[in-house]
Amino acid sequence: MIPAPPESSRVSLPRRLGWGFVVIALALAGAAWWRWSVRSGQGDAGVASASSQAAWRGSPAGPGARMERIGDGVGLAQGPSPNAQGTHVSVVNLEQRERLARREMWAERLARAKETLESYVASTRYPPQSRSIRDHPDQVVLAEPERTRPLSREHTDVQLRLKQDRVFVVGDEVVLFSVSCEDAHRAPRPCEVLSATAREADHMPGAGGMPAVPVAFTDDGAAGDALAGDGVFTGRFQPSKQGFPLYSGTLRVDAQVRSGRAEGSAFLDILYTPTPPAVLTGKVREVVEDGSLSLYLGIEVRKAGRYVVAGRLDDESGEPFAHVSFNEELKEGAREVKLSVFGKLVLDDAPTFPLQLRDVEGFLLKESGDPDRELMATQRGYLHTTQVYPSSVFSPSEWQGEQRLRYIDEYQRQVDEAQQQYDATFGDPAEKRP
């Protein structure tokens, strides 16, 4: 007789089948959960360190790594996240990003500070009173203004060409004005000055107190007119003889002009001084001192004050070389004005000696009022020719004025500060400075 199985082992077939179904269901549920974790990319098995992920990609990672691209929306303590194209971006910590941003900012400031310092040093290597003529292109010749303007608002197709041979008029000097008409292509047009008058300029204090006086414009080849019948009308004006013997200030000449059936108006201004405050005697002595050439101009000062005097220097061939000036106080009596030809300027530009001084002009600067100056008579043309000097007598040293040294110190301080701030952005000793 076969013994019966224990009671605990007597399980019916249906019950055993039920347990099987439970096991299968649990397995399926686990597989589903695992697939969901993989799809999300961030399951427990996918949470790897940034270093291991970077190593898997074959690139450095970690807080000390250098980052080539910043600003890709990198998060902190996160693994690589796909961007719109499905590629991964680099990881960098916030401290490094801020340091790189500071480095870029201070690099730009340092470059600007260095450029400012270098530019100032280069532009001030000569003193203000002795400069290359290249620095004063508007001073190569004496002022002889020339301009064009429409005949009128209604007739813009007709242009007036206005010219004068000087702006500053002193004592008995005469100024010549010219007026002509042309089209937009500078082709001459018929022109006629119907009338012209000289008067005080509107902006002068008390303007209108003196009557206007007529100024004749002609095209007959006389009284300063270059060529008869060429369509250029010339007016000759001498303030001391034509109504303004004691006037000091700006005078304006108004002209009424006609071209064909079109009419319009224009004006030309001069600054007039009836009696000059000082007169150049024409005597010049030259001395080589402190590595520069000094030209001392004789001057008879009638009114004490601050004088500004300027002249032009040409080389032996007449090529413009330098602009020299004087700006100092002078007392009454026989004095001298020093025009310095700086030694380094001579060595740098190497003009051919002898040098020629020409077109010397000056004025007494007034502390207040309009006009702000009293004019001296201009010495037109060549006034003095220097001796011939070897280059060995001139100094190669740069100008060391007090103001220049003060500005250089300040600009250097800004460079040093920017350099220190820039260096401070390299917090990691392992980082290589450029």
C-alpha cells in the first residue's frame, strides 16, 4: 500500500497553476519598469557620474576641465542632455563660467587701457608748440575761406561760389571778396552782383549803431579783379577807409546776386582790429639750445597781456614741414617771441636744411568780451631762412612736460589695475596664461 503524501504537500493542480501566473505577472511588471527607466535615460542604472560619462565620450570632465563652449544651457550636477540636434553639450560649473566671463571683460579693458596709453605717448612725443605740419593740415596756408551755397531756396540748381583772401584784417589792410555762379557740375553760369553793403555782424553787442556802407563788386579786371568779363565779380573792402576806422569786431558784407532770372543773397565775414596791440619787427635770431632750434622773433608790445603767435616752417625745397607757436604773457616794450623747432621732430621728419619761416600771425588774447582777441598784422610770405645744421646737434629725447608725465602716470595706473584684475581670473595655477 502506497503511503499518502503529507498534508502540507497535498496541493491541488489548480492552486499550483495560480502561483505560476503570479510569478509571470511579476516578471512582466519588472521588465516594463526597466524598459521605462531606460527610455527616460535617468534610471538608477543610468545615473552615472559626470566623469564616467565624459570618459565614455572620450572627453575630459570634472570641475578642473577647460570648456570650449559656454552658454549651451548646461545645468549643474547633471549629465549630458541632448539639444535640438540630438548632440550633447559640454559641462562646466558656475564658478568657472563666471571666471571666464570676468576674464573676457578684463581682457577687453586691458587692451583698451594699453591702446589709450600707447596712443597718448605717441601723440605727445613733441611739445604742443612744435608739431609736424601733418598734425595741422588746416594750417598749411593762411586762411582763405572758399565755400558754395545755393543762390536761394527756390533756385537750388544755381550755386554761389564765395571766396575771400583773408579773414583777419588789421589797420589799413584791404580784403578782397569774390562772387561767381555755377551749376551743380561746377559749370559757370551768368552772374551779377546787384548790390553789396558792409555792416556790423548781427551777433556783435550794440549791432546796428553804425550805418551800413556800400561795397562795389566789379568784373572789369581792375581794383583787385583778376580778369575782366570772366563772370567772377570782385569786391574790395578797406574798413579803415570805408566807414569803420575805430570799430573792433566782426564785420559782415551782404551781397545781392542775380543769375539769369534767379536772384538770391549771400554774406561774407571778417574780423577787424583798427590798431594792433603789438608789431613784429622782422628781426629773427636763432639759437640751438637743449637739443632744439629756437627762433627768437623781435616784437614791439604796445599792450601787455597773453599773446598767441604762430608760424609755418618749410624745408629748403618749400615743402611744408612744421607748425610752431608761442603762447605766453608779454610785458610792454621791446620783447622776443620764441618759436621752438623741437629736436626729435627734426630727427624724425628729417627736413632738408635750411628751413624757411613764413606766414607768421598773432593776436592778444582778451579775458572777456566779443571778439576775444585783438589782432596783430600778419607777416605774409617768407620771413627768415635758418642756417644749415647737422643732425648731431638735435636731441632724440621725447618731450617731458609736466602735464604729459601726469597723464602717462594715470594711464599706466589704469593699465596696471586692468592687468591685476585680469591675472586674478586665473584662479587655477594649472591654467596657462596667454
